[in-house]
Amino acid sequence: MVRSEAEEELVGLQLTRGGEYALRAMMYLARVPQGEVVSLREIGREQEVPESFLAKILQTLVHAGLASSQRGARGGFCLARPADSISVREVIEAVDGPIALNGCVLWPEDCGRSERCPMHDVWVEAQGEMMRVLDGVRLAALAHEHAV
């Protein structure tokens, strides 16, 4: 499989601004009582996220099945599933794509050195631990531990 340079640049350790904003928005929505929706404007204001960027992020989260939207004068956004069933990893990957410490972890076939590289096993182990942590942290816990 051949990836574009843009896809290659997405592989890295740093969370993108979109990923950070998505987490902020989702933690905010996790504090909203079930059945209520919150306007784009309110989320943006409370989480200090530009509305135009937030609108794109929320639509991505809706498409991923993590958030729901309602149109109309009383429309807005809410979680599509209970907050205790949504992991940090799901939110980040919905917006940023696969998370990887190094490209060889996701695509070892693209690296001719994966089988003989002394770092490959280290990257794979570290990747596994990072995914374990990100999978284990749920929005519900974050939303109620800290008001963001």
C-alpha cells in the first residue's frame, strides 16, 4: 500500500489541534445530561474553539458515530453513545486517523528494515502500551474529573 506524503506526516507523536479540540468538545458533551443537545456556538465558546473549525470536527465525529446532531432552532450536538463507552483513542483516531509512534508499527511492509531493525520491537511494544492507555481512558471519567 502506498501512502501520500500527507498521510506519512500524520504519523507521529504529537496530537493535532483538531484532535485536541475534538477531545475538548467531546468531554464537554459528556457533561451534558442525556437527551439534551448543545449548540455549536456554546461548545465553541466554552471550549475556546473557533466555530468554523469546530463545525468540521463535530461533523467528523458525527460521521464516526461518536456524536449526534440535530438540526433546527433548538438543534445542536450530543454524544451518540454513553460517555463511558467512548475512549480517548476513538476520538483522536476519528479526527486524526491512526495513531502511531512510528510508521513501521502501522505499515511494517513499507519498511524494508522492520525485520532486522533493533528498534522495531521497541516501537511495537511502546505502541501497544500507548494504545492500552488511550483505549482505557473513557470520556465519562475525564468529563467528571476535571471541568475543561
